[in-house]
Amino acid sequence: MYNARVELRHARYFVAVAECLNFRQAAQQLHLAQPPLSRQIRQLEEDLGVTLFVRDKRKVELTKAGHAFLEEARKLIVQAGHAADVARHTQKGEVGTVRIGLSSGLGDTVSKVVFEHRGRHPAIEIECRDIFSSFQNEALRRQEIDVGFLRPPVDELNLDCEALYDEEFVVILPKTHRLAKRRSVRLRDIAEEPLIGFNRKLSGLQDKLMGMFNRQGFAPHVVMTHVEAHEEAGAIMVATGKAIFVGPGAILNHSISGLELASLRLNEPEARIQVYAAWRKGEDSPAVLGFLGSVRAAFPSPVDKRSIDLRRTKLKIEVGRTKSFPQRV
């Protein structure tokens, strides 16, 4: 039995001799003395159990086995170089995959970050998944995604997060509605209207809405459904007058099947909700940390003061300026 183990240095030595067909020249090229090089080639032949070169005093030639081995040895050297490059680029956060979770209506937000990151790290692969906000907390903890774009609640016990911007609430109703021609409404204007209810397990939006109404002494009629506002069925409910939608405008951002909807600003101090980027505490993946740097570049004026630890360097977060994000209806 032969020991067929081939070390990378043996492959390099062999290729040098095979290309020069001269041990002295190959040794000079490799910055080795000729006798050690000859011993290494003999050791390689013994390990493989084949003769790679025919040698005499006048010339050195490759055998058939030598020609076959030369092609594979060159591939091995190229692959080793590629592996080294991948390792170096990975350590720098220049290659790899970042898995993203995005909540309803946040596609434009994520696109902004992805385009920013593509310009900085073109070799990084970005995988995106639609996941309800509250489910993203668990997906991050289970390492199913690396960065989440979500609305509260955020599990700040296990996750780090950064507020990106405030999303203003809108009221969406049919264009035939009595309030449709207004530019904005107050809570008291819609207190008697049936509201589309949200599943509390999927989002903290329902608690936010009820808190707003209750603090002003209103108890709205909530129409609980098996659909969400961003789904086509939710838009049809609004368009047919079954209920109105109150919440972030990006969730329901288009007319469905020609159904015309009106969007009105909800003119209340509390009528806004923060959009966050969240990730696991202690995250040390260079690819993920690099992506978080692109998040901050895309949204340079966070709502509140937090920090992203990029390569152990704390980045200062500007406080007090809120960046609004365009909403579509």
C-alpha cells in the first residue's frame, strides 16, 4: 500500500521541476538547494507509488503519470490560493452571506441598505426573508437570520438594536368615505369607525393602537380577521367599507385590483412607530458587522442614541434628528 498523501509544498516543487525540466533551474526558482529538491521529488514519487520523471545525465522528462499529475497539481495550487483568498476576505468581512429578515412594508428600507452594502462589499451575498416583526426576535435568537428589520417589540435582553427612523401612521379608507377628502384626521374623527385588528402574536402594533385610543378615552370597535392589512384581502376589506386601516402607511402601500383607497395623515403626537435594525448581542461575524456599518451609512441619523460595535470600535450615533422614510399608498 502507498501513502497517497500529497502536501502542497510537494505539488509546488513538482510543478516547478515539470515546467523547467531541469532540477538546478527549478531549485533556483524555488530558492532551494538542488539536493533537497531532488529528495523531495523522490519522496513524492514514493508516497504516490509512481515514477513522475525519467532522469539521465542529459535530460529530465515527464512520464505519462507525470503529465497526468501535472494537470492536477496545478489545479491544487490554484485551489489552495483561492482558499487562502477566501479566508482573508472572510476575515475582513468581504465575502460571506448575511441573512436578512424584513417585516411588512419595509422592502424599501432594506433595499436602501442592500444597495449601500453592495457598493461597499460586492462579494457579500444577501438573503432576504419576509418575517413578521415579533417572529424576527425568535429567528435572530435561533440564528435563522443575522439582521432583522422590524417594528417593536424588540427583545433587547438578547438582541442589540438601533432605531432607524420614525414611521408615521396613516388612516387608509375608501375614496368614497366621508373623510376621504381630508388631508389629515384626529383620533376623535375615527373613534366610531370599525378598525382592522392585528394579530398581537405577529406585531406589537395592536397594543400601540389601543393605547393611543384608550389614553384619549376612546374604545374603538376592532374587526378581527384572519388576514393582515398588507395582504390583498385586507385591502379589499378597506375598499369595501368593512373597516378602516390605521398604522404605518408602508404596510398597505398600493391599490389592489383597481380598488381606490385614500390615505390620510393621522394628526396625533403618538401616531408614529419606530423601525429598528436588530442583531444578536456579541455578534462577531465580519460579514454581519460590515452589513451593520452599511445600515448606519444608509440611515446616518438614528432616532435615539445607540451604538454599533464594528470591529470593537464604538461608532458615535448622532442624537435628536429623525429621518423620515417615504411612504406609498
